[in-house]
Amino acid sequence: MNFLHLRVEEHINHLATFTSTPGHGVTRLVYSEEDRQAKSYIKQEMRKLGLDVEEDEIGNIMGIWHGKNPELPQVWTGSHVDAPLHGGKYDGVVGVIGGLEAIRILKERGVQPKCDVVLAVFSSEEPTRFGVGCLGSRALTGMIREEDLDRWCDDHGQSLRQVLESNGKQPEKVLRQQINPAKVKQFIELHIEQGDVLENKGIPIGIVDRIAAPSEIQLTIWGEQRHAGSTPMDLRKDPMPAAAEVILLVERLNTSGISSSSVGTVGKLHVTPGASNVIPGMVELTVDIRDVDKAKKDELIMELEKSVNDICERRDLSWKWKINGNDSPAVMDVETLHVIKQCAKELNYPYLLMPSGAYHDAMILSRKVPSNMIFVPSQDGISHAPEEFTSTFYIVKGIELLALTLQKITA
Ligand SMILES: [Zn+2]
């Protein structure tokens, strides 16, 4: 155990105390009291390290380590500190405290970067509160429109605009505070893998080459609400068996070979009225489909929509189909990917080139800024759960690799 190990554990355990569900994992909804506490802890750590701290109108925090020539395009690193319901201690946090410690390592080694190195904490990476992920990086890349401020609401019906205003922010400015690609030359995000590929292969480092993009589809199927006892089977218009067919279809389409890399999930099902003795009048479900291959993903979604139409027509039901997000998969920057590989070799860390099944701020940022990701293993592949765990041993390797990479690309 050295100081770096101890500091990493201290940061992670301290941040984990900012949760609205103590004893049941980390729950840190964006713009909640816990989120503010976590962000203020990071700001304080940034200042201790001598970084200039700024916060923008959507709540992104930037800690700036000034380089020798502030005119040169900056290099960014970082991730997020918001957490889903009953999540873990590591998702996002590893990239934020990892960036902090990577900068500390470089400072202690007497490194003076040519350009600014910016540690970014992106607001609301998790879609938990507003149903849309990566709000902070979306704002920076111009992917939030005026109407989204009113359209995106939380469970209490409060719009993004209202929540920002009650946090003392100016929502209108969110639309104008975009990143200037001429001023940022690179973004590198350190993150836990959230899957079990690295662990199964016994490899400490993943270097991401592509990020799969999710499409979230909201499907509503309407039938006729009737008495479960007195309505004969042949007179029913029951949306539930149709929903069951759709759920099985999602599984089948994603294992049928249309795409070798797609995954599909029905994670939410809402039955109305939801009583054991009533044939439902309406069933709502979400379908989450992800793939690193956009063409294959689109083909799959088209196939699914066609089949939903067939199922509902056969059962005489009406339906509505709404695609909420249809982001494009991201390809990571080839040049920096090569530098990261070289640095891993220099440090003697075995690595694996791999796609990311989960999306991250790097996926959004990559539209404007060349972006890359470094993964460290997740124990048993578990994430978004209280059991989420990555050993400090691996996190420190990720930080050392990030530090050396930052050093090389800012030299
Ligand atoms: Zn994350």
C-alpha cells in the first residue's frame, strides 16, 4: 500500500457517503443534495491541487491545470459523480478521482504540460432523473435544444428548466455554452468496465475502440379493459400476451444473427390498471437496443417494428411506437489509442482492445472532440448495483496509464 492506494480508497469511500440510500448502495440523483455534496468535495480537492475551478450552467465542473501555453488546445479527462438508484461506488467516480490523482502524479513528477489539462465532471451522465443520459456532455456538444428544457421532466413533473432555475442556473445559457473543438484537442475517460470481459481474461486494462449506442423505444399497446372472469377468451382484446410476444421477440432478434454485437432488453413494463382480476387495458414497455454497428442496429429496430405491427394486427390491438434516443455508436480516436497502447507497453500492463457496451460521456464528446477510454476490470462484471467493485490495485494501474498518456500528449 502506498499513498496513491490510500488516497484512491479515501476518495471513493468518502464520495460513497453522499447517498440518499445509506446501506443500500449509492443513489445520487443529479442536482440533489448528495450530488451537490459530491461535487463540492471534488471542487475542494481540485483547489487543494492548485486547479482553477469553474462550473457551467448545466452543472459541469472543470478543474484547470494551466499549461505553459494557454493558447494551445486543451486536453480533457474526467467522468461523472452522479449515480443511479442503488448503484455502486465506482461508476464515474473512478474517472473523476482517477483524473485528479493522475494530475497529482504528474505534478509530483515535476511535469509541466504545454497545454491546459482539464479535469471535467460531467453533469447527469445517468438518465435516472430526466430519462436522458449525459446531459452535461450533450449541452457541451450542442445536443440540447430549447424545447428539451421543458420536455425533459423528472418523476415529480419538474422540467429540466425548472430544476436548473431552482439551482440558481440560467437554463437559456445551457444552449449557448458549447465546446469549441478548436480549443479542445482530446478527451480521455477512465472508467470501470461494467462487464466481465477483462476479469474473465485476467487482463488489467481495456483500451476502448468503439462505444455502442443505445436506442430506447417506448411501446404502448392498447386493448380493452374487461372482467377477467366473465370475458370469454375469444372475445378478449388483451394487450398483455402481445407484450409477452414482443418481449420474446426482442430476445430472439438479438440472438438471431442479424448482428453479432447487438443486445436487447425490456427493462420496464407498466400494466394498466394492474389488477389480478382485470384484463389490462394498456401495457407500456421499453425496449433498449444497443450495438456498435449503427446499420445493424437500425435494421434490427426496423425488423422489430414490423413484427410489432404484425403481432398487434393479428390480435386486433392498437399500438404506438416512440424512439426516444437513437444515438450513433462512437469510434475512438485512432492516434491517441495508439499512444495509450504504447504507454501500457511501457508500464508493462497487459491490455485488451475492446468495445464498450455501455455508453459514456466519451460517446457524446466524441462528436466534437477526439475521444478515448481506458477500462479497469469490474468484479463479476457487476455494475449499477451496490455490489459493484473494482480493486484499488486495478484502479491505480488505470490512473498510472492515464497519467503517462496525459504526459505524452501534452508534452
Ligand atoms: Zn459511468
